[in-house]
Amino acid sequence: MAKEDLRVIKTLESIDMALLESLKKTPFNKITVGMLCTKARINRTTFYKHYRDKFDLLDDYIARTMEEFRRENDVVFVDADPDTINEDKYKMPFRKTVDFIISKKDIYEILWTAQIDRNIFDEMIEAIAENIIKRNIIHHPDIKTDQEKFFKASLFANLFAYNHLVSVRWWLANDYIVSKKDFYELFDDMMREGLFKVFKEQL
């Protein structure tokens, strides 16, 4: 990779970090391009080479963050049934997803509490639900045309996504007060005996 490309990458990373650091303590409407440039140690000309304004930066950063989040949320568990849901091929992708969220803890906690005109936590719940619905439709194409099945599939997707992300957020906020092993076992039990089982029996 050319040195110029590396410089651009480092500059963009610095701008991203400046945005996040600013959002920690300052409402977005109070953040200025000047503040961002000072934190990123760049001049305004450099900033405007990449973004029209602070709104363009925020929208671009959230779009990249959400796209990565969608990719990393593997919902292969939808393919299982209550008897096979605890097999490693279904459990491990879920654990990998949680590990990914843990790796992004600092970023997500800033975005979840940032004073911006979007609710990123709710958007993440919607992203998980959309992935689940799409996966369900692959195995049950009639969901698209059967109103009752679509309602049940959508209800399950949203309930699971909400329970999943709220639980992970609570776990992170409480400094992993429950061990990772126990946390995963709680979800295993829920999938085997609770929400997932109820959904599969009705689909």
C-alpha cells in the first residue's frame, strides 16, 4: 500500500476517534468541525477533503459501524430446532457474535448514550431482527405471503433481538458480574426451553 494511502487511513481513523471522544462528553449539536480537527490534529482543509460537514461524518461513521454490526451478527441458530439448538454449529456463531460486541464495547457504549438524533441501540436491535427474518424466509418462503406466519416470524425476531442485546448491554454495564460461561448457559437454556422453542412449535 502506498504511503499516501496509509496517511489517508490514519487521518480517517483520527477523525473517527475525535468524533467518538467528543460524543463521550458533548452533545452532537455542540460539537464543531474545529473541535474535531483539534482532537484529530488535522487542519480544516484535510477534514473537508473527506467530509462535507460534521453531519456527513456522523452519518458515514454510523453507516460503517452498522454495516459491520450486521455482518458480524450470525443468526444461523434459526436453522436449528429445539433438539439441536445446543449443538456447537449453532452455539458457536452466537458466542462469536457476543465476543464481537465485547470487542467493540467502548465504541458501542459511546454510541448508545451519545446525544444525537438517532437511537443506535434500537437500530442495532432492528438490524438483528432483520437478519433473523431474512434467514427464516430462506427456509420458509411462504412467510412472505402468509400474514400470520410473517407476524409470528417478525414477533420472534424482534423479541429475540431485544432480549439478546438488552442482556448483553446489561452484562457489559455491570462489568461481567456473571461469568461468560454462566451467561452463555442462560442463553442456551432460553433457546432450548423458552422463546426459540415456542417459536419453532408455532411456525
